[in-house]
Amino acid sequence: LVMVYGPDGRRLDLRDGAGNPLGTTTYPLAQVEVRRPRRFPPPERLPIQTRLDADVGGHLRLKGIGPLPEAVEVGQPFLLTLFWQAVEQPDGAYRARLCLRGTDGTVAAEAVQTPGRADAPTSSWTRGELVRDVWSFVVPVALPADPNTPVSAGTYTLSLDLIGEDGAPVAPGVDIGALRVTVPERTFIAPPIPHPVGLRLGEWATLLGHGPLPAALRPGETFPLTFYWRADGIIPRSYTVFVHLVGPDGRIYAQQDAVPVGWTRPTTGWFAGEFIRDQYQLTVDPAAPPGEYRVELGWYEPMTGQRVTILDAEGSPMGDHIRLPSAIQVTNH
């Protein structure tokens, strides 16, 4: 697959002729067959940052891990690479469990997955096999055992154990590193809303309103937009906000798609009851024709392009985008 990135390093989105997002741009180039290797490199040649050589049960050894970030903010993902070795042929299809614990033993995050690949369980590994295993781990905004309690800033211990098909650990776990968790500055006091809206995005958030809109614009002109969100619950995925300036012919003549607050506040990091002030800059297409324009906005899941359903105050669906009531005149004068 080949993917396209912008100058800022962010992956560009695939769009239809009207500019609507269709998901992340991924072009398939070729299909290849990956076969089991006949031999493996010496373990000392692996790009291991922290060597552990920890026997975790089931004839499996955790040779070590790749680099850990110095710090990660709640709601933000980070990549973790594990290096496994089968000392003997494993006697079961095991899963690995990563756990992030505070200094008081509180579990702040937990993730379970099959080492390596789900279609190549550990029971199929051979003696001496080495497996490089990449995880995408997200520090949640709230404690798994109590979604009303936020994860606090501090230093946490990342540990791993192996669990059998019955869900029980097969051996004592091993600590693999320390991670500093940070928390963004939050406000739980409602700001003044210049132009109220009060529409919900699914069950997770409400667009309380927006700031002033320009009454008139010229082609090529840039204008700011401010939105005020309220988090209504824990948001399970990181959504992208789209903002469109739609012309009288239904086409998009200005747009910006971004993670909220300039890519710094993913929705996975919002805590229930929090208020978020979110700013955008849109530039009108220089070829935009004169006429009456409207601002439309909403959320979508970046990997699929699937938009979040908009709900009114009674919970009735209103489509997949919000259209602000105020019109903007685009004129050549």
C-alpha cells in the first residue's frame, strides 16, 4: 500500500468530487505472499532498546522492547514494539496483556492481543522462532474500573503477562518500563456562547455553539471560525472534525479537516463534562462564484470516512452534518 502525507506529516484523506471525505488515502500497489522464514537472525541483532530476556511462561521469552516515549498524554496513542522468542514450540495459543499501573497499584489502562498476528497464533510458532510484535496502545482518559474517575498525571509502570485460553495468567508478569502520563488543561466552566446551536454528535458530545461568522467574503479570503464543544461521555474513538463552506451550487469552496484544537486534543482525550474551544481557519477558493454560502460541519472516523450522526435535543437523528443557520455572502466586490 502507498499512502500520501502532507508537508506537516499528516496523512491526507481521500475525497469524492464534492470534497467529502471517503477515508484515509491508501492506494494498493501489489499483493505479495509472506512465508515463514527458514532461519532467524541472532537475537543480539534485533533492534531492541531495552533487553529483558524474561521467561513469561508457555515456552515463550520476551527478549525486549523497542523505545518507549518519554511521556504520553491521556487519549493519545503510542507505538510499542515487543520482541518474542519461542524457547520451545509453545504449547498453547496465548495472548499477551499489557497493563499500566500507578504507584498505588491502580490500573490506568489495559490491552490484550495475540502476540504477532491473530492468524499466526503462538501454537503455530516453531522452536527458536523470533517475532516482532507492534502494539498501538492508548492511555485512556478515565480509569477502566471507574469511568467517572480521570486518569491522573504521573509516572506509571508498564507490565506484561501471558494469559491462556481460559483467561488466566500462565506465569508471573514482568515490568517492561516506566511511562510518564500527562493530562491536558481542562475547563468545566461553560464559556459564553455567542451563537448557540445545541446539537449532539452521537451520544458523546454537543456542539454548544460557535463564534461570529463574517457577513461577507471575497474569493481567496481567509476567515476564522470558533466552535464550542461539550464532552457528554467517554469517546471511544478519535474523530476528525470537518468544516466546509458550501456554495449555492452545493460544492465545497473552503474546508478544513483536523483533530480538535489544532490536532492537540483528540476526542479520545475528552473527559465527560469538559468544555473545548476549537478554532479553524478557512480560505475561500479563488474561483468561488458570487452567492450565498453556508458553513457545514461534523465528525468522521478517519480510517473509514464514516460520519457521526447528528441528534437534536430529543435524540432524533438529523443527518450526518450540522448546517449553521447564518448565511455568508461571497462577492467579487
